[in-house]
Amino acid sequence: MRKSDSTQAPAGRLDLPETVEACHGMIRQLMDRLAALEERVNLNSRNSSKPPSSDGPGTPTRPGRAKSGKPLGGQPGHKGSFRAMVPQTDVSHLIECLPPAQCDACGSSVEPDGDKPMRHQVFELPEVKPIVSEYVRLRGICSGCGRKHHAALPAGVPSGQLGPRALALVGTLAGQFHLTQRKVQAVLSHIMGVHFSLGAVSQAHGLVSQALDKPVAQLHAELQHAPVCHADETRHQSHKHTMWMWVLVSDWGVRFRIDPSRGQLAAKLILGNRPGFVTVSDRYAGYNHLVPEQRQVCWAHLLRDFERIAARSGLGGRIGKRLLGYGCLLFRWREQQKDARHFTWLQKRLRAQLELGSTQTQCCRTANTCANLLKMWPALWTFLHNPLVPPTNNAAERALRDYVIKRKLSYCTRSKRGMDFTERIFSTVQTCKMQTRVAYEFIHTAVQSWIGGIRPPSLVPEHIHLYHPA
């Protein structure tokens, strides 16, 4: 058998360049590729949009505040907080405790004293026992055709086995307290004495979702009239498919929406084709259809971009360090409540560095980032001219935080019913949280109205209704 040629190049091996200049070119390409891969490995919550929970053990910690030297706990002069006594008219049981008959110090008898007695109140929970109502639907037979008839349920009685309060509890435990269906089932069984299967809990989610359909739809319609809205998106796993959870946040309401796409079409479905409000977001390309003058790019995200550029070598790194310094100065002046004219000098310096970064040829990634920021330049400074617009997208980040926790615990949804419930329950819970309303009470009222076929409660505050009547 003929032996293979020992000088033959192995399969898949790249041909080496024949000239020194070609070797230098290949080395430069490989070094750029290595730098890009190292930068990707070193991404963390300080230089990218990754959450802090994804940071590994080797990630540098943020510098903490300098210690004040004061002892822990309340400081001198602190008034403290104390629980107020419940009025005696609201006390369930009033029990008088008599003093001892003899003094334990000298043995003399203890006589009653007219001074004000000491009050001690103990709060206890009642034993939870479900209220089971049985409706006997009597049957009748038509004397003419012989057709059988059953009595209808009274108005407001659900067709299922869970009443309005039980349904509201199931929805609140899942949406506000992040419990999985199995844990909701355990709470109902171990604490409430109500034993239902996982399928019944899932069906209860669907019923709560139907009850919240109209209030959440009205909420989304009224959000279009808000002067300022924050927008963001994060991953949502639906069975085996990766989808996206979009959020729209105003100063009084929150709307969640799941979409299979992260593109501009999905952004338009939640923002509108031409939204009348100022949109605060990161610089993701999905928001590029917005007019720059009606948009505010989040400066917290920009600081992370500048931090990533500053970690690079050469001219790009030097530009990144200057941009990072100017960005920190912007927040310092913002905290000092400087007026818009005070930022003119900072705008000129920032623009000069971005123009320098976009024209340099040492790092194409730095050039692309700087060119992109110059293209959306007006969207960087909307907060200077509109006092209602903040320079960061923290409102959307805070609204998504509870959903991200729920996603880590439950991982995914498996049906259209589950996605609808997730959208509506988080829209309701986060809106009630912003309005300091009790989510459980609202969900209970919504379920009652839906079962009774009457007008549902509204998630829109009254002062919003006055400006935008239905």
C-alpha cells in the first residue's frame, strides 16, 4: 500500500502567507480577533448590559463608599419608629391581668392603683378554613316536549370551583410573590385547606388572565397619551422557543408584552408607529425608527459602553477614558442640578472625542460605536430641554426586575394562556405598585366584575381619566 506524503498539509490547515508583509497582515487580523474575543469574555455588568447576577467570581467589585466611622444602628437624635396601638374598639379580645396579691420584695399586700395601666397587644392570625358553598341546581322537565331543564347559577357565581378571592390569591401569589404553580398548590393545600391539582391552578391563571384583559388593554391605550415612557426588553422562554418580553413604563403605569421578535416591528406594537411621548431607552437598533428629538438614550448604558472602550489599548482606549470621565461629570452636574447652559462645554468636548473616535482606524469597534452616537446625537440631550425626561432608563429596569426573578424561578411558559397570564398579571402588579395600590384587592375586584359581567375596575388613575376621557 502506498504511504501518504509526509510533506502534505493536514486537512483544514490554512496556507501560510509567502511574504513578510502578508505575514504581518495575518498577525494583525489574528490580534484583532483575539482582542475581540478577550473583550467578549471580559464582559460584565459594568461594561455591558449583562445583569449583575451573571458576573463571575473574578469580576472586579464596584468601589464601595468610604466608611463614615459612625457606629452601626440608629444615630443620636434618631426618633425611631414604633407600632401604634390598635384602638380598644378594634380589639378582638380584652383580657385584664391582675397584679400579684403580695409584694415579692417585702411581702406586704398589693393594693389597686389608679394610674394608667400598661397595654400589651398580641396579633394572631385566625385559623384558615375554606368556605364551601354548594348550589343545588334543581331539574325540571318540559310538559310539552319533554326537554330537561336545570336551574341556572345565581349571578356572580363562578362556573368553576374557585371563588373570586381564591382566584385573586392564586394570581397574586404567582405575579407578585413569584411562586411557581407547584408552590401555589402547596400554599392552597397546607395553609388554606384547599386541595387542587396543578391543572386546576393553571386553569385559575387563565381565568385571572381573562378578568384582567380589559383593564390591561385600557392601560395600554392610555399609556400612549403619557408625556414620557420608558421602554426595554428581555428574553422570555416559551417552551423551546426564545421570545422577548417588552415593557412600557410611564410615571403611573406599566405594560408588559411578549413577542417572538426583538425587531422594530415588535417595538412598534408596544410603542406605536409614531408615539407622541418621549421614549427613554438604550441605544438598541430596534428603537431607531423613533425621531431622535423624541427619544432619550440612557446614559447609564452609555457609561458601560465607555467603560468597555476604555479597556481597549491604543488611541481607542484613551478616547474611552475621556468619554468615561465626561460621562461621570455629567451625572455629577446633574446631581448638582446645573441648568442646560452649563452643559454646553461638556457637549462640545464629548462631540470632539466622538468625532475623533469615529475617524480613527486603529479599532473599528470604537469607530462604529462613536459613529452611532453621533448619528443619534440629539437623543443624548433631550433631558436638558424637558424636565420630565430623566437621563437614565432606570424606571424600565426596575419594572423588569420582578419579572426576571420570576423567570429564574419558573423558567418558561408552555402555552398561549400562560403567556397572556404573564403579560397581564405583571402589568397589573407593577402598575398597582407604582400607584401604591394593593394588587390582591384590585385582582379580586376584577375577577368579581368579570364573573358578574359588569364593568371592570380601571388601572388608570382618575386624574389621567380627566385629561383623556373614554
